Amino acid sequence: MNNFGEKVSFIGSIADLIRDTFKRGKYQDVILPFTVLRRLDCVLEPTQEEVLTTYHHYKDKLDNLDPLLCKKSGFAFYNSCPYDFEKLLDDPRQLGNSRVSYPGDN
């Protein structure tokens, strides 16, 4: 997918997949957020294992892991969830049961 037209067509094909799940006027409420999430997933992929290893090593030792995990990811954000898009797609039946946790979630 090197050109803009191919990307637009790909995103349109995703809209076709969700046609019966969401009302036509609500596609943008789903497509845009998932496009952004997928992009973040791709950006974080090279450092994901290192972030997870660091998270599990220090989670019970430090109160604030944010600076350390951001340093490991190389960005001002990180993903300490064991899931990424690839892992979620490996078991689509669990998608509804998989809940991504964010710092501060109860």
C-alpha cells in the first residue's frame, strides 16, 4: 500500500466488513479511532516486548512506571497490555472479552 488511493480503498473495505454491525452513519465513529489505534500499535511494535519485560519487572517495585516505560518505548506513550492487534486477531472470539486497561482504570 504505497499510495493514498490504496489506503482509502483498504479502509473502505473495512467499512464493508462492519456494515451489518454499525449503522452506516456511524462508520466514522469506528473507522477513525481504530485507524489511530492501529497506527499506534504499529509504532510501538518494535519496543513492545522490552516494555512488557520492564513493566513486569518493576510493577511491584515502583509507584510510577510512566517515565521508565516511556523511555523503553522511545515515545511519550507506551502499551503495557499484553495484547496487540495481531494477538487479538489470533483469537477473534475473545475480542469482546478482551479489555485494554489504562493507567488509573479501576
